[in-house]
Amino acid sequence: MFRSALVTGAASGIGAAAVATLEAEGCDVLSLDLATGFDVADATAWQQVGAVDFAFLNAGVATGVGEIAELDGERYRRAVGANVDGVVLGTGRMAQVMEPGSAIVATASLAGLVPFPLDPVYTLTKHAVVGFVRSVAPQLFERGISINALCPGFADTPIVDPELRDWVAEQSIPLLSAEAVAQAALAAARSGETGQAWVVQPGREPIVYEFRGVPGPR
């Protein structure tokens, strides 16, 4: 059981579900969200955050833009700031203050493992999260800190806007509950694994994604 935790993107969706789950276990939770004045893309803000046993770096946004020619710089920077900078800066701060035995989980997405043409920039950011987690895990392991990426399918949260929700329904894709994803985040944090990408799909237990190796030189 974690005694202390922080959750980003805590005001709604998966983040709110994680806060509720942790608090129900008696955990002291620091809830961080742009809606309450904390910008995960602000390095200075992170320097005010202290040590916790578990950091759930969950904040994220979609651009809502499928056509790359229609993407403006503001929406691009907002997505990269929330989805990538928030994970990198949060991990960097936790590496400074966390005690051995602590855990970090960063919310990626199935879009971090497979193409998602409906939002290429969202896909870019989630691939970045997976790659970052896998790459930074060895150095955090030396500090006694685990880090894993969570890769859920479509979840019933505000990030799934009405247009995307209609598309998901047309494809007969079931939505995950926010609570199920929050439970998967805790399972990953408590797994003893590090540097893994955990796939979360409806009706399945969270499972470690098996990356195929690339061919070496001849």
C-alpha cells in the first residue's frame, strides 16, 4: 500500500478515478491539474513538489485534429506540453526526491504502440512517452525507483470527444471505465516490473507488451 502519491490530470477521468482509489486505501494524495492551477509543462512548478511513494503522471490532451495541414501551433504545443513535457519534467523531479522503493507510472495509450491516424500528434506524444519510459528505466532502477508506461485503449473520459465517441461506437469498440484504467495503473506500479508498457483492454488483465527486437548489423 502506498502511503503518499501524486496524480496529474487529477480533476477528471482516469486521474480522478486514481485519486478516489488511492484515497480509499488511506493514501495521502496530492492532486495536480491545470484546472486547479498546476501546469505539468512548467518546470518551475515541479520544483515545488516533494517526494511521494507513487507518482501517476497521467495528464494528457488530444489535439482533435486528424488533418496535419489543419494543425495550428497552439494545439501542437499544448499536446506536447501536457503529454510529453509533463512526463519528462515530472519524472525528472521524482528522480531528485523519491526514495528507493518508490514507483512512477506514466499514462501513454495504445496510440503509443500502434498508429492512430485520427490524431497523429496525439500518437506522436504517446509514442514519445513509451520510448522515454523504456529508456529512462535503467537509470531510475539504479536509484531504486520503478517506472512503467500505461497503454489503455479508448476509455470513457472527457478526452474522447463526441466525434471520436461516435467513431468508436461505429467500430463496435468497447470503452474502458476510468476506474479500470486507474486500477491497472496501480497494478503496474506494484508489479515489481520497470521499463514496461502495460496494455489495458476491456475484459483483460493488464499485460506487458512484448516488443520485437530489431535486426542487428551483419
